[in-house]
Amino acid sequence: SYELTQPPSVSVSPGQTARITCSGDALPKKYAYWYQQRSGQAPVLVIHEDSKRPSGIPERFSGSSSGTMATLTINGAQVEDEADYYCYSTDGSDDHWVFGGGTKLTVL
Amino acid sequence: EVQLVESGGGLVKPGGSLRLSCAASGFTFSYAYMSWVRQAPGKGLEWVGRIKSKTDDATTDYAASVKGRFTISRDDSKNTLYLQMNGLKIEDTAVYYCTTATTVPHWGQGSLVTVSS
């Protein structure tokens, strides 16, 4: 079955740039979506269609995709950005979707 | 404003059944593809399945972990999405979210399903 692979954890100091990667064989053809989930809360979409930011999401969040890897970048990460981040995409058929395993971002 | 409100969660014994509902408002529900996503305690997000709009035959697709046990359906006259869960297993314990399967997905707040004897 199709898989999206993320690093389990990423750690940065406040103000630094955090990059979270997501690899999958179908990503050259399919969009990646990124969700932020703070502890005890429902997921929040922070990037859709590889690089588009929904209204209300701070400009420090950006997304990109190249080949089989999508990347979520947080420029000038802040303490409130500490959360689990999940990438989300389809296996290429558009009939089955999958989440990456999640990356715990620590900002301290 | 898009609103999705799940209901129907609760405690059920292994092998039992439960039906979740998701009441939708703020968008044209009949045109929307809809999905269910779940999250087991302390675990990551898992896509459960998706139903297309009636114009696309309301075709359903499921994750391998639930195929044959779970059924997604919709009632466009009531703007409501359903998840019928049969043959529940302990590992189905999770918060279940309904989401729009759209370019900018919207999510409900989730409904907790606990499978335990």
C-alpha cells in the first residue's frame, strides 16, 4: 500500500527555520497537503495543493514540492508552532488517500 | 461558514456496530465529495474512506483496514454524511472526523468511538 514518509521529529530554536519533509512516489504527480495539530485539538490545514496557504495562516508557513518530496517550511518558527505536522496526499489513483506518519516539531 | 458536526460516537463492545452522522452546512453538500478520517489515542491521522457526489454515482472507497466492515453513505436531502461501522475491533477506537474532500478541506471537531469489553 502507498506510504508517505516523514521524519518523526524536528527541533529548532525560536526564530530559526524549520523544514519538515514528506516523501512519496506519487508526489511528482499529486498535490501534498499539510496539517498542523496542536495537542488536544483538531487538525488545521496550513498548506494545500503543495504551496497554497489558506486564509488566516501566517505567512511564515510555506510549502514546496520537487520530485518525490514535499516540504513544509516555517520561517522564523515561534513557540506556538510547536505541534504535530502531517502531510496528506493520494496514491495517484485519487481513490485512496494517505497521511504521513506525522512529525513532532519542537521549538525551544 | 462551513460547519461539520459529528454525532453518534460512544462505547461499544468488540463485534458491535455503530453509526456516525455528520451534519453539514454552509456549502452545497450535494456537490461535495466527503471523507472520514480517524485518529486513535496517541497515534497519527488515518484516512478511512471517501464518498463522491451523486453526480459521480456516490462511489465509495475505503482504507484496507476498514474495507468490508465500514460503509459510507450520504443523504443529500438532509445534508448529512454517515459512517456505518460493523464488526468493530478494539483497534477501531479513535476520534472520527468528517471532512470535505475539497481543495481546501474543512473538518468537524470529531466524535469519539471507544471499542471495549
